[in-house]
Amino acid sequence: MTASPVRQAAILVGGLGTRLGELTAALPKPMLPCGDRPFLTWILRELTRFGIEDVLLLTGHRGDLVEAAVPQMLASLPKPLRITCVREDKPAGTGGALYHARDHFAERFLLCNGDSWLDFNLRRLLEDARHDTGRTIGRMVLRRVEDASRYGVVETQGDQVTAFRERPETAQPGVINAGIYLFDRRILDHVTPLCSLERDVLPPLAADGVLRGTVADGYFIDIGIPTDLNRAQTELPERLHRRALVLGDDFLTGADRPDVLAALRIAADAGWHVFATMVGASGFVDAMDDIEHDHPSREGLEKLLGRWELSADRCVFVGARDDNLTAAYEASVPSRLFSGGSLAEFMRRIIDSR
């Protein structure tokens, strides 16, 4: 795989959701409300953090309802997205959904399940892929769980995925498929009009040695059963209205780039947003969730936090000059003065103090 930025994601939203009974009889599972918005909207919101600009919604069951909801979902997002709905005429399976949308895919794309989410720094997946050989067709996100009896188990050697096993009959720990993938278009050579990605496509790829995995920790939710759907009502909004680091002036321009990137990674790995209100942040656009391209001001800060639905006390503003801290003070955002040294270590101390 190449190291070029990934701008496209596809989301599987066509399943029947039979385990939820009447709840999904007339409504696709990803459209079920979690808090004040559909579960799918939370996924879209998260994807915008990581540079995704183009989303394919691979629809099926009641795809008309997904399509009708697109304008409202777009209006609630903090950053613009281009959304295309591709509907299968009849159930085609998770692999078949890719086949029927094959003309729409970019050279590299993310693929996500529409009924689950793992809260982790997706940039880790993209960074790991930079080290993959040319034979690697895809990289998937894996997660260790205490009870793998509800899921299939993934076997690995190092970061190479070697096999998939059926779900164990009794509760036991294991590594599972978290439902987030990075593929290049060669995956489309392995799908057919009716097939399962999990059963028919991924196992042969693993056997051929062209599939790798990134193990990630973090909050994981799968709304496929009523108890977890109920948990998602409160847990998902609480976790995804996260804390935020806001870098506040042009000190990045002459800063040590590896140190700055390490600081941003520390914040993202800890589950924080990473924002900037500065003119000189454009060179770090793929390492940040959002940028307000202006000198720090109360108006800019309030606009940024408003887009992401964050309260001021959930944020920490970091500036290298006293005059920049004025904007944070006026917006009631806690601030810290960075007077030099390692920004990464400075960020680590902020995280630890919170």
C-alpha cells in the first residue's frame, strides 16, 4: 500500500438486523437512534476527524430511509462530506455490497460496519499501512475482548492475519474483527455478486498472506442486540463528545515537526480531539481533526467548539505567547502557556493532569 492520504470511506448499512426484532422491521439498524441522532451519524462524525471527505453508503434493507435521512445527517456534521448511496436490489451480503458498488471506489478506501464502532485513533491504522508490502491488499482493525463467544476469532502471527475461527461455544478471551478495514481496489477482484466478506473473502486472503491487522484498544460498541443498543443510548454520546486540545498560534511553523506530530498522537491516542486556530497549521492538516485557519480569537474558538458541540471546560488551549491566551480567556477555555522544550512531553503532562 502507498502512503497517500485516504479520503474515502464506505459504510455497510444494508443488513436486516434480525436480532433486534421489531426495531429493525421498518428501519435499518444503523439508523436506530443513539442519543439525539442515528447511530450512523456518529460514525460519519468520527470519520470526518480523520480526513474522510467522500462516503459511500452501501444500502439494502429500507435503503430509501437512509437516502432520505442524508440531508439531515449532513447538516449535523462538524465538517462537510460528500455522500453517495449505492443500493443493492436484493440482499447481496457484505462482500456482494462491495461488488455492486465497485465502480465508485477510490484506489484506497476505508470500509466500516454500520452497526458497530471502535473508538480509537484511526491514524494508527493508516500509519501501520505505510509499512505494508506491495502484496498486502488490506489491513483490518482488531480488538482483544474478554468474551469472544459473540464474535468470530482472528488468529495472527505478528501483524499478519493468518486465519479466522468460528465463535467459541463458551465465554473466553480472544482477538476479534472490529469491523474497520483499509483496502485497495484489488479487494474488488475477490468479491462476487453474492458473498460474505467475513466468510468468503477474508479467510482466503489471510491464507494467501495478503491481509494484516492493527490491534487497537478503546471503547467498542456493537448495537446488534437490544442490551448493547440500550447501552449505546448514553455511552456513545458521552464518549464521543470528547475532550480537545487546541493549538493556538503560529509556533508550529518553526517547530520540530516530529515532536509536534508526537504531541498530536499523544492527544489522539488518549481520546482527545486535536484542533488548531492558526494560520501556520496547514502542514499538519492530516494529523488534526479540524483547523480554524486564522489567528486565535474568541470568535474563532467559539466557532470551532460549536461545530463539534463541545463545552469550553472540556478543552485545553495551548499557546506560545501570552497575547494568544487572551482569546482562550475570553472564550472561557482553560489555557496553558508553552514556553519551549518538547511539546510532546508538555502534552503528556496535560493529559495526565486531566
